[in-house]
Amino acid sequence: MLALNFTKFPVLETERLVLREHHLSDAEALYAMRTNEDIMQYIDRERPEDIFEIKDFISRFRNGFEIGENLAWVIALKENPKQMIGSVGFWRTDFANHRAEIGYMLHPDYWRKGIISEALSRSIAFGFEEVNLHTICAYINVANDASRQMLIKHGFVKEALFKQNYYFRGKFLDSEIYGLINPNH
């Protein structure tokens, strides 16, 4: 069976980026992103009420890593590795089927600069080569064309359209599921 058992948190690098562990010092940056309506427009999650909720969220990321349930990275530029500009990671890992959901977000100051693409490429490679995932999936809001195009660019294919499969802020919403199969399996 698949396992996310690493002795230390795997720090990843790309040409411009460092993908590192979340720290409590990232709380303000993460709070700012999670309360920014431009960023959260298609992320159908309740907004945090305060910074303490975000600190708890970060603690749950860290605990999830320690018990081998998830793997979430802060996206930072190499030139300033302490400043969080986004996040990418694997959630809802289905260990029996070697499948995990990938999610990502980025501060608008860094949109359209290839940063999410670079972070996705590195995290997908890590997921397939080091974690041994068979499939990486992504759930998106059907109105999120930018995310759809990003997934397609990275080889994901649409697996499903779920009609009104979740309830958020008084409405039943649709979602699309995209998947990418490990070419080495």
C-alpha cells in the first residue's frame, strides 16, 4: 500500500522556486490569501475568521504530514524563501488506490508568471517518482477556466462532471474532476 512516510519534510526546488514546509510564521500571508476574494473566487471554502484559525490550519498541515496523511508545500521564490506567495500540495490521499488530490493557490501579484506551472511540474514529478502515486486528481469549480487550462497544460484529462455535488453558501454547486495517470505505472 502507498505511504507518505518521510523522515523529514521534503523541500523541493525548481529554477525559481522553493517548495517548503508551512511554518507558523506563514500565518499572516496565508490568512491574507485565504481572505482575498480574487484568490478564493473559485475555492469554495469558508474564509477564516481570524489569524488563530489559520495557525490551527497550519498545525493541521504539519500534523497531517507527521502522520502521513498529506503533503502540502509553501511556494516561495528562491530569492526570498521565507515569504509565502502560494501553496501546492496533495490532500485526500487514497492510499489503497495510490491516488491523491492536488490543490494549489497563488497570490495575485504572481499570477501569469508561470509560477503555478513550475510548482505543479515539480510536485507532480515528486508525487509520481517519490511517493509512487498512480493517479493525481484535481477538483475544480466549473467556472474556473484558468485552473482547467493549467491542468490540461500539464496533461490532466477531464474524468467527470458532478452536478450539484456539494453545498456552499446556500447553493448546490457543480465540480469537474481532472486526473493524471503516472506514465511509469
